[in-house]
Amino acid sequence: MAGSVSQPATVGTLPSSREERESQNNHRRRPIGLLWKEYFRDPSQWCDNRSSRPDQTYPHFQHKGTGDWLWVDGRLNPPWVRDELRKRGLAASIHPQDTHMLPTEEKSPPCKAPARHNETLAFVALLRLCTKSKDLSRGTRIHDHIMKRGLIEKCADALITMYASCGALAKARELLIPHNSNDVITWTTLITSYTRQGQSQNALDCYELMKQEGPSPDAVTFMSVLKACGSIKAAYKGKQIHDEIARQGLLGSDVVLGNALIDMYAKCGVLRKAQQVLEELPYRDVVSWNTLIGGHTQHGQPEQALACFWQMQGDGLSPDAVTFSCILKSCGALRAINEGERIHEQIASQGLLGKNIVLGTALVDMYASCGALVKAQTMLEELFPRDVISWNALISGYAQHGWGKEALKCFERMQHEGISPNSVTFGCILKACGSIRALSKGEQIHDVIKRQGLLETDNGLGTALVDMYAKCGALVKAAQTLEGLSFQHAASWSALIAGYVQEGKGEQAMHCFERMQHNGLYPDAITFTCALKACAIIGAVDRGKHIHDEIVRQNLIGNDRVLGGALVDMYAKCGSLEKARKVLEELPSRDVVSWSALIAGYAQRGESEQVLSCFRQMQLEGFNAEASTFSSVLTSCCHLGLVEEGHRCFVDMSTKYGVKPDVYHYTCMVDLFGRAGHLDKAACLIEESPFSNHFSVLSALLGACRKWGDVCIGRWAFDRVVQVDRSNGAAYVLMSDVYAAAGMQEDAEKIGAMRMENKAW
């Protein structure tokens, strides 16, 4: 034969036994099937040792270049290799002393073929029963019997399927490699089992091996592989599989495979491609749309989810409970309560609520997220049965919107109904305790969490505890809790840093920030935001600049408006207004918070013209000002004496922007009118305001009366003050000054005497 040599090839240091050599050859080198394919394609590349082997442990063939080994009678040879060897007459070259290596059926005593066939069928049937019942123990015993009867080759596919379905994936893979199954169901079962057990990369590796040595994948195989791609966000691999599916023309009639493609792209966040696949499907069903809507919801695109929801119905498809659950989540994210109520009506009209606790919980969550907490509570009351998830939705809503007492009431009632809280419940309740500074209750919850050992399994609870103590002002306890956590991360440190910032302790906050990094933890956007606030408190512009440089280096700003606003605020409060303006102008996404921070910075430095300039620019960009912005604008109008512009802004607050003026805004307007000498207008404004007896408003008017010597209006304001608080010493001083400014010294002395009488110190 071509390639034969008179002396055995040098095999090198081989393992001591034949079986070890074959196994090593299989694990260390390429699969046996591929090696035989190379041999059959070009035998001249292989040394033929058959006629000159010193003993049966030496291989029959060895590759001249790679040193790979092959045995004609190898126990790992796939069936098709044995058939090919027989066709080529190579099987006859086995020496008599090697016959113990032949398959059992070839050396067993002759038996009737029908009996052996029936035995195989019986074993396969038993294995299928084990597969169905997931009975691994029984399946393993049957495997032993099969081995004793020499029927492994006949039963290999059923064995692989049984092991894969029972979760013994290593055993299934161990059988698959030497037996090189040509059964697509066997391969697909193993791939599917890998995916279900979260071993998606192994599933993809198995798929690649199948392409090389196994049968061609079918639609079910592709669906399993696409699921694996989605679970590890392997969009590039998923696109390759998509191309193969398209090449084979499988999408034409298989909507389930099309849905698997949409799901893969959606889970990978490639939502435009998911939408494209859906639009190109010749037939779409409710699952197709649910998958796309769920993808948009999961990736924070609620507007697109709602658009798909209405488009789906425009195509004549009715939503099901899954659709409604997804879209209600999007309504909650948008706080689109009107849309949510319309969808609630649809659900009711279709009679879907009934005992569908998932859908009922989604409605509770939607109303709670929209702030319609009374409606959420009503929805929960109508829900039966209720579970911990339903209660969590309501408790979370109360906690999120600062209704801490109501959250605690729900917590108590839930337990009274016999429903045990879980980690999510405890996280929400800790947030509620923090919002109302209920330290004692928070400590009780902490004790329960420790008793249940939940801190060992839920890192989020540790952060929630640190946050609760920090918000309650118990910073020592917060720091102790953080130190005691078995796993610390950026979120837990951020909670502590935020607590120091909340209490105005900027230096301690920065110390924590630096210590966190010293411990090897990397700050995230939230941590940087807290650190920038700390810099603003202590005026540490240099440290803030260093943090800014790190944020830029990590490219964290992006569309993070909160972080961008914190940068503007830090520079503005530190007095670096040019830098603050530059940062704002370079932000890829500005909002009212970043503009308000800059405007407040200019107002703080008395640069009133810049305040008004920024306010106008902000309006041109379409942003609606908030209450703090109007405070800065009205203060600047006062300093510049811009009565008409200030009054227009004050009126626009409620009529145009829907911002209810507070006592500070009224005080600014009274001051503005007073400085301009419009004391009658100031008095009328006070009379019409909800703060007509508030000292800050009346004292602004008294100050203006002192300037203009208006005794009449001044006395009116003074009388209103003392009606509320006869011991307000500042009011007596101001009124005395009004009389003195008008040259009425005797009346000024009477006010002084009244002050002494009323003990208004």
C-alpha cells in the first residue's frame, strides 16, 4: 500500500496501555473521525506500521507530520470508519492476536439476528422511558447491561439522549465523541440540554462539532443554538446561524424558527435587527410580537414597546396575557397612566384577569410605578389569590414614592395574611425605612435578615442596609454594616458616600471614595456622582477636576444626564463658572437639571445677567424650568430691578410650566415690587397668596416700607405678623425702623415699648 515502510514509525513515549493511548489520542488531538477522513483522502501522509508492529499496542498508522495515531481496530472508531475499512480491505490486515479489540458482536458466537434486533429494541424502549421520567439511576443500570451484551453501538443514540435529558451532560458528551452519532435528534438533545443548564458556550461548541462530524442541523437544532446565543449575548454567532438558516430557506414556513431569531436578537439588544426579522417573516403570530415587545421592555425602550403593541393590533392580532404583562411594565416605566388604564380596560373586556395572578400583579406594578398608589392598592385588594410578588409590587411603589409609612403597613398586613417576605420585600422595606428615617424599624428588619442568613446569598440586601442606615443619619452603623459585608461592591460604597454627602460631610465622603479605590474597587457612574457632590460641598475644585478627568477617560458621560449635571453643579458651586458652562455645552445630552445647576451657580455669584441669559437659552432648547430655576431667575430680576420680566416669569410658573410657587417665590416677588416702590402691588400679592401670614413674605414688605417710608402699609404688615407671633422680635425692629425712617420717632418708641411688654427679644 502507498506510504508503507519497512520499519515502524517512531511513536515516541506512549502510555503503557492500548486503551490509554487511544483515549489520549482522542482528547489531545483532533477527533478520530477527522483523522480517518484525512487518511482516506491521502494515505501517503501516513506511516503504515501494520506489518512491522513490535506488539499490538503500537498504532497501525501514524501521521508523518503531526504524529497522530490510528488503529484499524480502534474502539473509538465510528461505525462509518469500520464500514470504509472493510470496503478498502483494510480490516483483513488485523493480526490474529488483535481480535480481542474487535466489536463484541463480531467475535461473539453466532446468534440469530432477529433475537439480537429485538433485544436492542427492548433496551432502546427502556432508555426512552428513563428519558421521559428523568430516571438517571435506572438509565445507568441499563447502560451497564447494554455494555455486557455488546450493544453499545446499537443503543448509543438512545443512551446519549437519556444522559443529556437527565442532565448528565459530561457522560452524554463522553459517549457522543467516540460513537459519532448520525442522528440529528441525539445531537439536538445534547445541545438543548446544555442550553437549559446555562452552559451556552458548551452548546455552541457542540453545534460546531456537529457541523464537522455529525448530521446537518435541522430547524429544532437551530432554535436551541439561537437560544444559547441569546443567553450569552453572542450576536455575531447568532448572525452566522441566521445566515445559514436563510441559505437553507428554512424561514419560509417556520414561524417558530423566526420567533427564535427575533428572541436571539432581542436578548442580544440588537432590536433593529429583531424588528427587521419580524417584518420579513411571511407569517407573524402573537409570540413574534410578544418577543419583540419584551425585548424593547427589557432593554429600556418603553416607547418602542408601546408602538409595537399598537402596531400588532393594527395587524389584526389580539394581545394575550404575556403581551399585556410586558406592555404594562413599559407603561410603568413611562409613567403613562392613561395608556395603562386603556390597557386595563382591554384586559377586563377580554376577561383575562380572573385568577391570573401574573397579570394582576403587572397591573398593581404599573399603577404603583405611575404613582397611582390608591389605585394600585385597590387593584391588589381585588386580586385573589395574592402572593409575595403582588405585595412586593405595591410595597415597592410606596417606598419609591416616599410613602414609607404606607409601605410598612403593607409589610405588616402581608405577614398577617401568612405570606413570608423575601429578599425583594426586605429591600423595599429598608428603602421605606430610610425615606422616613425609621431607624428602629430598620434595625429590626436587619435582625430578621441576619437570622435568615440572607446576606450571604443576596449582595443587594447588604447595599440596602447600608443605604437605610445612611439615610437615617446613622453613619457609624452604616460604615460598620459595610465593613461586615462578605462581598463589597461599588453600590454599597456609593450608598455610604451618599449618606455622608446628605449630612453635609464632604471630607468624610471623599475619604470613603479614596478608601474604596484603595481596596481595589472601581467607582461607577453613581459613585462618581456622589463624589462630585462631596467636592461641591467642600469647594474642592482640584479634586473634582481629577474625578472629571477619570470620568472622561472611562467615557462614562455618554447619555448619563445625572453624571453630567453633577459635573456642572460641582464646577458651579466651586465658583468655576466658565468651566461649568463649557462642560454643559459639551454634554451630549443636556436637561433641566444641568441648566438649573449652572443658573444657580451664576445666581450664587450675583451674575444676574448670566442667569437670565442661561434661562432664555434653556427655554429655546425646549426645557421646562423647575422651581429652583425660577428661584434663581426671580432673585436675579430683583437685583436688576426687572419688574415686568420678573412678574411675567412668576405668572408663567403656574400658567405655562405647571410649577406651583412656594413661599420663596412669593418673597422674591414682594421684594421685587417693594424695591421698585410698588408697595400696593406687593400688599395685594400677599393678600392673594397662600402665605399671607408668613413672616418672610411680610418682612420683605416691611423692609420695602422702611425704604420708602410707607407707614400705612408697613403697619398693616406688622399687625399681621404679631397676630401670628407676638414674640417675633425682628418684626418690632423692622416696624420701629419704618416709623423712624418716616420721622415718627414717638411711634418708633411705642413699638419698642410694645416689644419689651411682649418679651419679643
